[in-house]
Amino acid sequence: MRLSAGYALFLAGIVRAESQYLVNELSFGHGPRIAPEGSRSIPNFSIQGSPYVPELLSNKVILTPVAPGNARGAVWSDKTLQNQNWIADVEFRANGPERGGGNLNIWLVRDGSHAVGANSLYSVGRFEGLVLVIDQHSGSGGMLRGFLNDGSTDYKHAHNVDALAFGHCKFSYRNLGRPTQIKLRHDDSKFTVEVAGRLCFESDKISIPTGYNIGVTGASADNPDSFEVFKLAVLTTETHHDYSQQRQQQQQQQQQHGSGNSGRPSIVPPSAKQRMNFGRGGQTSIEDPYDNIIPDEDADKITTSKAQFADLHNRLQSVNHHLSTTFRTIAQYAQVDEQRHAETSALLAELKGLLTGRFDRIEMILNKLEKIEKIEVLEQRLRDVEGEMRATRQEMTGRLHDSTSAIKYHVEDKHEALAKRVREHTHTGHTRLIWVILGSQFLLVGAFAYYKRKKTHPKKYL
């Protein structure tokens, strides 16, 4: 069987690729439930907060509720990270009012539950380790910043905490309606932080020692943000040889101590069907299959044709197994892509619903604007009618003035003519009136004298 050079390089890359193993003692949210049904705690983790303990649901931990404000919550691993090469995957969601405030802190520090507790970067004192802070720093709308401390700096009393950040990037995380993924990678060469699958920052000058606890804390302001953690998964990379030695050591310790735990986070072997989970719980997980790598042998040790045939046969079988595994892995990735496509379609449908609601609101606003325009047209018509009324009033006032002037002119003219006629037909003297007055006076005097005379003479009786 002849293979192309590119395909051979691809197979070599697959064979040499490092496997990833989930550290159960430092992870939650990679399965269908965070905690067993009916349990109020997460296995291998401790929950603390103030004034209330964070609420634990089947698929998330609510560190800070929507109300009241000024709340703090934390979830800390009981075991420490004992691997130098590791990946930490955190999925969270932040909801709140338009001007809500708060911060989410991802810690990898020594004795985290006691040294840090439920504090944030701005309220913690001295600590030894790493912290990533997610908040709306300086009104940015969303920022992730990284801070390191060797235990010598008291962050609570530091003059300018923000100036101590060694890396940052801006991204939106509030009110998205979906979880946001933060991924931390640490190996012998560099330290990397990714946000939603995109590089945030990286550095080759950072080396974090082992023996630290991993945890997530949240703090809200007076106008609070609600921080929800869906997943905290820690993966580690080990070669097959090192992993086999570690598994043998664990089996020996288990045989010596029974069911006791040595205190170091165990790495679940592929034989136990432990799977690496990509994304939120419920998605298809991929089994790590590279458990049959054939060790290299010197050509001098293979001296017989039977040994050569057996070695060739075994290696051909191994290549065939890897090819089959590659095809199965591609098929599984196809299933993962289909599920992600379904999730994306659901998110797009949700976004469409939100946009439809927005469009309905815009239509209502346009209708209100049309009503306002109609009101403005009506007001303009009223102003026009008012102007016409004023013009009509002025016109009627002018006509009334003209009519009054005309009537006054005609009355004065007729009055003058009538007075002239009266003067022409009336005598100028008053003699007749004087004689009438005098005559009436004489008649009165005569009547009075006659009355007096009759009164003075006595009456004669027979």
C-alpha cells in the first residue's frame, strides 16, 4: 500500500499528537448535570458567598443573583492542579440592566478558598498566582485583563491596581443570551488566553507552578449584573509512556491505601471511556483513541525474517487502526459540527425572534410618528383656520366701519333737511302763547273772587 507524502505526514502528526485527558477533580459542567440530582454541592468543589450562598441549578451556578446588589459568590476546587501542561475551559453568562455593574474573576492561586474566598481583584489582599478579571473597565463595554502576584503585592491597598495588568483584550459579554467561553492554555513554551475561540493575549515569559487551586468568583454592584457559570473543565496533556507510569503508580497507591485518595488530581484513562467534551454539556464528546502506539525498535534487534514479518504486520495493523480511528474521529467531528450548526441555527432563530420584536417596536414607533405627523398637519390646519378667521374678522370690522360711516352720513343729511323745514314752517314770535297764559291767569283770579264772595254772605233758610 503506497501513501502520498502529505497523507503520510498527516498520519505522523496524528500519531505524535499529544492526548488530552479530563481532570475530573478540577472540572464540572462537562456532563448533563453539574451535581447529582438532589445534591446542593458540586463534587470536589466548595461554594461560598455573601450575603447568600450561590444558587446551584442542574446546569449552572449563579454566583451573583439579579437582586439584591453588592453580592459575592465563589466556587473553588478542593484539589490542586498538579500538571504543568494544562487547558482550563470556563463558560459563563452575564445578564443585567442597561447600566449594571460587576466583575467575574477566574483564579489559579495557592490556597484559593482561604486566601481569596469570595473576593474580587479589588477587594482581595495578598495572593500567590494568576487571576483573569472580566468587567466593563473604563466604560469599555467589556474587557478581560490578566494579573499576576507572587504574594508581595496587597491588591486591596494598591494605589493603582489597573496598571498592574500584564495583558488585556476587549470583547462584549453582557446580555448576549448565550454563554461565553474563556480558555486558558499553559505549557512549557507559553501561556495563552482565548475568548470565544479568538486569541486574547499570550506570553512566553509566564510560567505558573503546580499546586494551585482553580476557582471562579463574581461580585456585583448596587445596580447588579448576574454572573452564571456553566462549565469549568481542566484538561491536561501527557504522553503515553508518562501516563502509563502514572497509572501504575495510582494503581499501586490504591492497592496500598484501599479506596483512599493520594490528594493529587487523578487523570482518567481512556480505558475507562473518559471522553473530552467540547462545548456545553449535552454535546458529542470525542474519545481519545491513541492507546496502542508501538514503541520504536532498533533494526539490529530484528534478525530473523519471522521477526521482520511480525514487526511489519504489527505496524501495518497499527497504521490501519489509526486510519480507522481517524475516520471515526472525522465522523464524530462531523456530528459535533452538525450539533454546532443546530445550535447556531437555534441562536439565529432566537436572534431572528429578537430582531422581529425589535422590528415590531420600530413599526410601533413609526406608527406613533405617523400619528404625530397627522397631529402636526391638524395643528397646521388649525393655524390656517385661525388665520382665515382673523382675516374675516378684519374684513367684517372694515365693512361695519364703512356701514356706520354711511348711516351716519345719511342721518346727518336728513336731520339737517328736517330742521330746515321746521324752521321754515314755524312763526318766529310767542305773542299767542303769552296771551293764552295771561288769559288763564285772569280766569283763575275771577273764579277765586267769586268763591270768596259766596262764602262771606250768610245762607238764608225758610
